[in-house]
Amino acid sequence: MVNSWHVSVAAESITAFLFARIGFDVSVQYGANQPEYDLMVSKGDNIMKVSVKGSRDGGWGLTQGFKKEVVSYHEAIDLWLLKHSKKTIFSLVQFIGVQINEMPRVYVASPYEVAALMKNARNGIGDTVLREKKVWTKAQYRDDLIPSKWIFSEQRINELLI
């Protein structure tokens, strides 16, 4: 039985592998539930903190803890954003629909990009979950989709280093 811990470990391992594959040194934080980031990656003088989020259901719950009855989705997202440094990026690893012998889909984005996409969800209402691809059944919502430019690549990592 695969539980959330297994998904987290697999997502972190895959992210470390991808960074190493493009020539980054990778350091893993010691201890469970470290704040803000899971990996520290460096190449030359460039250093980034990487927060890894794994999913097996099509979305990453990021801001539920900030959502209160008196707080809007946008306010919850803003509170979440305040918790992240400009030197942190997110690695979003998606296992849904992926066979054991296939690589999961991996996206990388800055906290600001993640926040903007979450605020834009459900026609600008916002959401606590960042969804890879959500086709809404209600006609008033347009579909939510992770931008293809977020797909992990050396070019994308270089864009985030700037």
C-alpha cells in the first residue's frame, strides 16, 4: 500500500535525480518535516532551495492550513506566499496515471508563479489546491491547467535562476 510518505519520498528522490542529471549538486535536509524546503541545489555560484510536493491524485494541497472561514482564497494564498523565500522554487511531482516503469510528470515554479495560478483557479475565485489539469463540470468555470513552460527542463531551471 502506497501512502503519502511513500509519495513524498519518491517525489523528493525523482527531483534530486533530475537536478543531478543536469549537473547540480544536491543536498538533502536532515530530519523530518523541515521548514520551507526539502533540497538545496547548487551549480557554480547558483544556489536554490527546492520544496518538493508529490501527488497521486492530480493536485497539490498547498494553502488549506491558511483558509479560515473569515479568510478568502486569495488571502490564504497570500499568507502561504509570505512563508516562502525568493530563493525557493517548487518541484511538483505528479504520479496519477503514471506506470511504475515511467517517469512522473515534474513541474518547477517559483512561489509567485504558484500563487498567481492558484488565485486564477476557478475563474479567479482561487483554490487551496493547485491542480495539474482540472476540467470543471460547471459551465461557468474554465479549465485549470499547469502551464507547459513549468515542465522540468534545464532551460526552465535556468529561467528560475534569474
